[in-house]
Amino acid sequence: MTSLFTVSISCANLEEAERVARRLVEDRLAACVQVHPIRSFYMWQEKLEEADEVLLVAKTLESKLDALEASVKALHSYEVPEIVATCIEFVNAEYAEWFRSVLPEDQIYEE
């Protein structure tokens, strides 16, 4: 059975974040996506930048990471979008059961 992951994705604004979140869930690439406003400080082209962004936290399966990455890149406005996946070390049994029920490993739903 494939591992469960959380994926952090920073977006330029709420509109972009909601568009990406909806697509990931509709296409069954993520079981759930949470949306959080954040303030980011980062280096870009040798310059310190700061920006109000929106952070997505997507829950997915290891088997869907490549398709999730491709979808985010296709929808995202950034030249280099943040797509950082972390393996979930623990999840309660009921949540894991729900998670796997909405993300069948053998199917990817796309338009």
C-alpha cells in the first residue's frame, strides 16, 4: 500500500490557491486541500523578497505525487512553484480509511 503525504504549495493569491485546490480535489489528486494565508520571505534572483501568499496543504498518496506536481505546474503562475512533499508518519485509522476511499490508487480523474 502506498504511503500518505502532505504537500505544501505556495500560491500568489487566494484566487490561484482556490483554483489549484479545487482542481487537485476534483481530479482526485488530493483527498483534501487546506488554504492558509501566509507571509513569505525568500531569495529570488539574488534579492530578498517578501510577499503575502496563500499556502496550500494537500493530502495525497505517494502514487499520485507525479500527477499532482504536473497539475500544479500547469495551473500555477510562478516560474518555480513550491511543491514540497512530506511523508505522513502517523494518521488515525478512521482518517486513513476515508483518505484512501476518496483517492483510489488505480485511478486518476482528469477532464
